Amino acid sequence: MEPLIRHLDKVGGSPRNNVGLPTSPRGFRVTNMMFADDRLIFAKVTNIAARNIAKVLNDFSHASG
């Protein structure tokens, strides 16, 4: 799961990707939270965010088998 977290954080590092919620105007972005076997992914409701999240999940799926 660590590679998934790193990849989400990488995508969330750019506000243009619309992935993650800012903690403050100049603070870091929260991209995801994990609870037991569940994961919450935070993003704006845009086509760009959906495509970026789908790409991350597809890459993770292929890498993890």
C-alpha cells in the first residue's frame, strides 16, 4: 500500500491535478486517509481529478497484480 500512497501524494503535489484537499493556503495537501482495510481519496469533482485517480489506480493494479 505504500507505493499507492506515494503515487497519490505525488499526483496531489500539484493543485492543477485537482487531487487532495489543501490544509491551508500554503500548506500540504491531504490526498488520502486509510482506516483498516478502507481508503478515502480526496479530490475536487472534476474530470481531471477522475482521470488522475483512475490512472493511479490502474498503475497500482498492474504493478500489484
